[in-house]
Amino acid sequence: MIKRFGKDVSIQLDELRDLVFETLGNCGKPLNKVLILPPDHTRLNSMAGPITSMVYEKLSATAQVDILPTLGTHNPMTEVQLRMMFGDSIPLEAFKVHDWRNEVVQKGLIEGEMLSELSGGKVDYTVKVEVNRMLFDDYDLILSVGQVVPHEVVGMANYTKNVVVGAGGADIINKSHFLGAVAGLENILGKTDSPVRRLFNHAVETYLSELPITYILTVMEQDYTTREMHMRGFYSGEEVSVFEEACKLARAVNIILLDREPKKIVVYLDPHEFQSTWLGNKAVYRTRMAIADDGELVVLAPALKEFGEDPTIDRLIRKFGYCGTPATLKAVEENEELRRNLSAAAHIIHGSSEGRFKITYCPGDNMTLEEIRSVGFEAVAYDEMALRYNPNELKDGFNTLPDGEEIFYISNPALGLWAHKEKFAQ
């Protein structure tokens, strides 16, 4: 393992390049054909973009280097998004598009007995281990790159998730998300070990062990005073300890425990990262253990244009709305299409406050207030709400407005987990 980490460490580009090149040098064999699996632009702060560019810089003169952004169910990246994430030096033909429905190959089947054990008997379906067929195209090295940060489905993002979900097929994406939902978001968020993590690790260890995968994992922290990002940790290698050690640091720097529960939380969704509730509901996931009963979550979403990033999922969210766990589970029982798209059902569960607090979405011009209300949220126009809660003036954390109202502000929900200290079990 190669690692550089610390709560006060800030890895700069020159040092990062040295760590990346050292990782490549540790492979111990000629690298003539390499596949990089970075996240897409929705993980812009992960530094996976610069890392991917560094690998391409080092190897492309003597090797074929392909790049497959691990979209999962997200939309394919546009040229503008590719350039924003990865810079201008990599030719566009090096980037490939992951089609999670049609371009995967099944390598194994996880039996229902394991799912029953993982879920405490709540589900017992089989799971197909499907990944993009490109992974089996005789690469000397597959480099999986990404950030470890609290995650609502698996506990802590990345590692094997980047392979079997980011580059995975519909079956494991749908069923793993639903497994996380029935296990309970509050029981999973911020945990290194979880039922879903065990599923992913088992899938890779049992059915994908032939693949020459090396992981590069980062831990990032935002300075909430300057809003600058700092790389606190770099970890690379093939073994599980790469992930486990990254999790320790991420738990220390990305989980913000509050002494009291805010009655109102205001979250801003950066237009470059968030154009859907599929992604934007991180505002819900990452704050629901912080907000007080009968409180309000205000989501400032200037670029919101859709609910799901996949047309089928978008339509299902519009049909069923964010209706809470009991109604969603009933809908899964009664509706075959929702049952075939369990990641949508899981997302609907995760995006509900379960009636405990109010969620008010504030869209820009690309989505109507009526559309927002149709899926179960309150709605106020972005321009109107931003006059009161101006993201250019608010500071992360508690703010007291001129009229005395106190709010808790979060400038990017993807960067951490906020929880009342009595609600989060360490």
C-alpha cells in the first residue's frame, strides 16, 4: 500500500503526481493496456479528474489508455463536463460510455440465502454480478479511482462499489440499493462495514478476482471558512486495508457531529454537480440525522431539471413520489415495473423525510413548482428563496439572519455527513 494521510495534511499537485506515479511503478509488470475507472463530474471534488490526467500523461506515450467513467445510472458525460473534470489534454476518443442496461456481462450469481442473511430476512432475491464487458478486454491494469466519503447506500463510498455499481449492471445496482434501503439509511451512513458493502466485496472477491484491479482512494475535506478543498489522504493498492484505512480518516474529517438539532437547514446544490433530485437528494440523506423533528430542509437547486437521470427512473419517481417507506414497499409489492427498478424504490425511500420534517425544494427555470409538488415536496422558486437565504452570503454552519431566524447552512451536501451526536452511533 502507498499512503499519505493526516487530518492536517494537504496534498498538493506535485506531491499527488509523485504518489500516482509511484503507484504505477509498483505494478511490477509492463503496462501496455490500461483501463481507468474514475467517477463522473458529480464527484468533481474527488480529485479523480487530475489523477486520471496524471495517469494518462505518464502512460499514453507507450500504452493504450482507455477511460470509462463509472456512471452507474447517471447520464453520459458531455464534452463540457469531461473537460471540466479531466482537463483538455486527454483526447475525447479515450473516454468510453458505460451503458448499465445493455453493455454488461454476467460473471456470477449471489444466492438469495446470502441476501436474506444480510438483510435480516427482509429480502431473499438472487443478485447477478454484472459489470461492463470492457473490464475483461485483457487489460494489464484496471485503475479504480475515487473518493471515500459517507454514502447513503453502502456506508462509505468507493472501493468495490466503483466496480460493481459504477461500472455495473442493472440487477446489482437495483438490488443493492434496495438492500441498503430496507437495512435503514441511519444504520448504514458513515459505516465502513454494512450489508451492502459485504455484498459488493463478496461480488468482487468471488467473481472478479481475475481482474488486475488497483485502487486509488482519496479523502477530501472542505475548509468551511475559505471553502477550499484539501486532500487529507491518498491510499493506493489492491488490498482491502486501502479502503479500511481511508474510511478511518474520512470518518474523522467528513462527519460533522452537532451538539444541537437545527430547526431549519438550508442546502445549496452547485449547478455543475446537481441537476436532478437523484443526485440532489444528498441534501436529504446527509442531513436527516441532524435536523430536528418538525423542522424544515430548504434545498436551493438552481439547475434542477429532472428527477431521475435515467428516463425510466425519472418516470417512476414522477409516478410514485417521495412517499415514505410503508407506501413505497406497498408499491413495490403491487407494481411490476417498480419491482424491476428497485434502485428507484430505494431512492424514493431515501428521499423521504418519513413525515418527520418538511422538505422544500427551490428550483430555477428548468423545473416548475407544480412538478416539485407532484412528487411530495414543498416548492418555492429559487430566486425568491435565495433573496432570503443567499448562498453568496451565508457561511457553512449556524447563521443568524437579521430578523433573528437561525439556520444551519451547507454549501455542498456531497462533502460530508451532518448528524446530531446523539443520533449517530460511532
